[in-house]
Amino acid sequence: MNFWSHFGARPLGHNRKITFSDFSYTEMVLDLEPVPDAITLDTDPYVMIRPEGDWDRPGILEISAARAATSPLRTPALAET
């Protein structure tokens, strides 16, 4: 708590302690101004699901989204059975 308090963080709330692996932790919150290009809920969903740190590069899911969908459940042969 002392380390993060130095940067302006504060405990998240009363009794927000967790213990695991023989250590006790206190949840802290630090209010920061978002950077101008921060990812928000309004960001394109494909950008949001890119690997962390690679938000500036197309991910495998959006590359695959560029091709037509081919669901085997929607083929005429399977739909008739």
C-alpha cells in the first residue's frame, strides 16, 4: 500500500483484502487521465480483442473476418437432415 500510495493510489474500499500464496493484498485504485488514443467501449471490437500491446496491428480474428463466413451448419445438405 505504501508503494502505490506514493503515486496517489488509494484502497479500493473497506475490507477489500485478498489472501493467496501466503500473502495478503489490498485492492488499490489509481485515477489516471486516459491517453488520447485510449481503447474505450466505443473502439472497434476487433481492435479490442487484439493481443495486448498489439492494438496497432490487425489480429488473426479480424484477418479471418475479411473472408466470407462458411458455417457448416448452414450448408443445404445439413439443413435438410
